[in-house]
Amino acid sequence: MKNVSSTVAGLGLAADPSAVAAAAANRSGSSSSRDLSRDAKALVVNASVAGHETAAEASARADRTAAEKAARAKAQAAAKAKAKVEAEQRALAASHRWVKPLSGYKLTSGFGFRWGRLHPAQDLACPVGTPVHALSSGKVIFAGWSTEGYGYLVKIQYWDGTVSWMAHNTRLVVSLGDKVVPGQTVSYSGNTGHSTGPHVHLEIHPGDGGPVVPRTWLAKRGVRL
Ligand SMILES: [Zn+2]
């Protein structure tokens, strides 16, 4: 056994332990030098056949490796592309979300007829100087003094075309053309214009058209005033 191994090792061939064991098992108990020589030859043949197969397989293995590498690269590229799309979807969902205009308020006059005329808004009473937030992402289409009794007014057109009016502010912190994100402070509430007390007068104009009930419109977008 030792001799066989060393013979094979001496030939510079990798002796497969199982082949050596098989060769040893094939011997009929004899350990004559002739037997050992025959076993060694068998191993050499096996080893050279194995070596030949390895060479033939090496090319196939290289092909497989290249194919696997390409497949891995493809999978990685696909995963990267998927992650990018998901990140974009998350960013879009974040920019398209709707939020409350104020964090502390009391609902006062709602949308409806008041003193014989339509009050096309929801009034939210709050202390002067309360930060007023953009309802979603959009662009400021008016920021200034209203000649129609709204005091300092800010109008924002959102990504879906809807326009919000936030009136009676004490101070505006955005300008015409500014882009805003959901929750961004656009003004500080006040009591300017035709106002009977500190509050935010909120109007919602889908498509920049006629006003609708703000609470209903916002509720459909997950915002409960
Ligand atoms: Zn009002």
C-alpha cells in the first residue's frame, strides 16, 4: 500500500485515495513486487485517463464558469435595476403623499352657505404664527397680498393639478414659482384680510377649477382633518 502510493507519487501523478484503496483491494492478499507493479500501472492508466478527462472537462468547466459569471452579472444588474425602480417608486410615493396643512388646529367654519353666501373652504382656527404646510408636492402659483380679502394668500398647484388656497396668513415664506414638498412650511398663519379671528382658510380647487369640500377631498387621500 505504502509502496503503491509512493510509486504513484513518484510518477508525479495525483493519487486518488479511493483508486489506491481500490487497487489495494484488488490485490489477492499477495504483496509481491509484480502485484505492486501491476497495481501501479493500473493507477497510472487510471490517473492518465482521469487527467485526460480533466483536461477535456476543463474547457467545459471554463465555459460553465464563464456562463455562471455572466448569469451572476446579469442577476446583479437585474437586482440593481429592480432596486433603482423600487427606490424611484418610493420617492414618487413620498412626493405624491398628502399631509395636513397644520399640526394643531380646531375646525371652525366648514364648506357651505354662511350668511347667505357660499363659504368655499374649511376654516382651521389656530394661533397666529402656526406653520402652514404644503399638502403635497407642487409649485407656488401665487404668493402675496390678495385684493379680494384673503390677506396674505398662498396658492399651490400640486402634481395632480389641484390647487390649494391658504389665506389670512401673517407671513409668507415661499415665492411665486417655488417648488414645494409635502409638509413644507409655506407660510405662518394669521388674521390678515377679511378675517374674524386667527385661522387658516383652506380652499381646494381640483384642476384649478371650482372649489370642493376640503375635508371630503382630503379624506379620499388619506388625510383626516
Ligand atoms: Zn374661511
